[in-house]
Amino acid sequence: INFFSSDANSIYSPKLEVRWDDIDIDSPNKYSIDFGAVHSTKHIDVGDKQLISTEGTVACWGQITSSAGYRYFMSKYDTNQHEWYLTVQNNDKLGWIVASGSTHSNSSYSGWGDTALSVSTWYHIVGTFKFGEKTKIYLDGVLDGTADIALPSGDSFDDGTANILFSAYTQNGSVNTSGGTRLNDVSIFNKQLS
């Protein structure tokens, strides 16, 4: 997991180490984290890290392992403290949900992908945001979706207590897992990359 400073060249120090139990390193190549079938309870909890506030980029290599239900790649989100999450919707299209800290959830702030993902295919997925601009989601380097309206200018996230989670999100303080995903090469930048 890489967390990059605003110059996008140096990694925050100290580097974050994440340990987990009951997560499979994808066989046979052992290059990704496999979170099991849809509705699996497997997930990684990175903890409450406020890494991005007024702008940011979340990127990963991701794969869906089935075509059913909502699947979450990563999140820092609670239904009471909206921030962000990267998901695959029931229609197998990406969702980059970003909610303003002061006005909370408004689906018009979110970027919704146009391309349906195929099961067992690796994709490079990037979500970007900057308050005062529209959120964007990219699939394999191509813009795949843009929000309907810009996030409010001069706003920022509230620094809620939601943890950064992989293959899960928080709802009313409880972790909800999704399974059905594989992850590799996760990066979070505190800058909107283009």
C-alpha cells in the first residue's frame, strides 16, 4: 500500500504495514489479494487514516471474481461520516462515490463508470476528486465516468472516524464486507492526478 505526498514522488513516512488473517494471496502467481466469493467476510482494515482532505486520487489494479451484487475495492466511508469508496455496482460498472464533508451524501457528486467489467479480467482503476470540481473515474487509463455536478468549492472531508477498508465499507459504525474482488498495487495520493 503506497501513500504519496502532494508532490506525488515521496512516500509518507513511516511506511504503513498492514497485517491480516484469513486472506488468500491469489494463487498461482501470488501477486494479488483475493477476498473470496461475494458476501465473504474477508477484508483488510488499515485503520483511521486521514490521508486525503480537499483533493486526492485512489488507484489500484482490481478484478471482480463474480458478477453479482455490490463489491467494494476500498473505502473510507461510514453512512454517518461520508468520505469516499470505490465499488462495482450490481451492473458490473464502477462507482467512485465521493461525498462532501459539510453537505454529506449526494449521488450527483459521484463518478459512475460506463463500462461493465468482465469477471477474472484485471483492470487499472483510478478515482480522482478535488473540491470545486467534478469527480472522475478512469478504467485502464481512459476516462470512464464523471460526476453530474462539482463538489462544493472550499469544502473538505470532515475527518470522520471511518477506517480505510479493502473489500468492505462501514455502515453505522459496523464493517460490511462484500468479497468478490482481488486487489493489487493500491496507491492513495493527496493530490488529484490527471
